[in-house]
Amino acid sequence: MDPQQLRTLTAVVRLGSFSEAARALGYTQSAVSQQVAALEADLGTVLLERRPVRTTEAGERLLEHAGPLLLRLDAARADVRRLAAAPTARLLIGAAGASVTPRLAHALAEVRSAYPRLDLTIDQVARADITAQVATGALDLGLVDGVAAPSDPLALPDAGPLVTVAVAEEPLAVALPATHPLARRPGLALADLADARWLDAPDVAMDLDRLRTMAGTDGFRAAARYRGGEVRGLLALVAAGHGLALLPATAAAGAVDVAAVPLRSPRLVHRTELVHGSLPDGPAALLVRLLDGGRPDGLPVGPSAGRSAGFSPPAG
């Protein structure tokens, strides 16, 4: 299949119009129609109904493949370009959730000492988008965080030949109003909170779907949704009784009218990892070496990632 024809098909479906797809792609409408028709001829089946525009069963199935295929093609192009690129003093890092840690900040200070003219940018990026943006070269490096068993790597989507480096692990705490009946407990079990009111804050707190998986139970239903990227705003909602949130212990500590009760069961931690592709010599490669503690290799991203490689938090 011609990748450009796949891109054209996805644009038509996403925009719901041949004319809008033509405008977005910089083609004429007839060129878009010809590309979709050529793809249908290649596959021997109708992929789109024209009036109104909607996918057939075969078209829907093809779209399930199109996203990952096009992502891997973009990732391959970006990977080769990174290898061939000249060293640069630019460093663009995408950070999700509570992934900017003191260890990262100290390592970046060393990078800046080595590259005084470093143009450093750290952007907040949704957790779900980090690996794809690193794979396609939109980001030089990505910082992801989430819930995992101690020393276990995070489960990340497969977006190409990427590698992760463990940056930090720390305890988790349940953030709840200071007046909550459980606020004075020495620790809490996740399964006992399945029927509580929770805040759905996928870019700040731990993901509720992940909590259901980890606890092995249904529940953890969202009483409210927080789409902001600021922990302080989330904790204000917790304090006012809108719902609970599971956060890194350091993020929840010290908030006004909020109790941060340690999570005791199951045994889970908040883990932060750095995601990267192939790196020419430069600031990004130096940062990876500093965080990797001199190990020659990190962990590959995807279903085959080696889960036996442990993480020892740095002293201090």
C-alpha cells in the first residue's frame, strides 16, 4: 500500500469531507478522490461511502492498522535523521504528569555546564502522546510517569525502537480532605477505596484505569474530571471534597486542608522514566548518560521490554 494514500484516507475520515481533506493536505479535491479510489482498487473493496462520508466495515478495519503503520514510518524517518543530524545545542523535552524530578533538574544543570549556550525547553505533554512525539522527532526526549511495582518498567505503547531510562521511584499517597474519616490512618489499601469518589486527572494524578487493573477490581469511578496540568489545582478540588487522587507522596505533602495517607497495599510506587530514540552526541545524549548512571543500555519500549532490569534509586 502507498503510505500517502493511507494518510489521505485517514484525513478524509478525520475531517469527514473530501474537500476539507484536500484543503488540509494541500491537494485538489479530485486528487484526494483519486488517491482513495486507488487505495480501494489496490485492496479490492470499498473503504468509504461517499454521501455522507463514512467508513465501511473494511475501511474501519484498515484505519485500525493505518495509525500504527504511519506512526512507525514517521518514527523510522525521524530515527535515521537523528543519526545523521549534526550536533545541536537545542534540547526539547516533553514532560508528563509529575515527571520533572530533583534528580532530573540536577542532571540538566550538569548539561548546561557542558553546553553553556544550551537552548532548553521543557513542555508539558499528555502522557498518552509522549512516546509517539519522541518517536517522530517532535521531542528530543520524553519524561513519562505512572504506577508500577517496585523496579518494574512502565507499560508504554510501542512506537518504534525507543529506549527508557529509570529516573526515579517514590512512594504513593492517597490525597483526601483533611476532615475525611480515613485522613488519620497510617496507611490505606487501594481495594478498600474502590467505591470512593475519585477525581479523574489523567495528566496529573495516577490514571483511574490503571488503578482498576492494579487493584484487580472495578470501581474507581470519576466524580469529577480535572483537565488541568497543575497539581495545586487538583489538590484544591481534593480539599473541597470533590474526590480523592493518588499522587506521588512528595506532590501531595504539605497541601492546605489535604491529608496525604501512604498507600500500603498493593505494593506500588510512582515511577518516572526518560524515553529516547537514537541520539547523536550532544546535550540529549549527555543527559541520558547522566541519568543512566553509566549503564550501557536502557530498557527497550514496548511489549518485549525487559522487565528483569531493576532500578536502584540514587542515594539522596
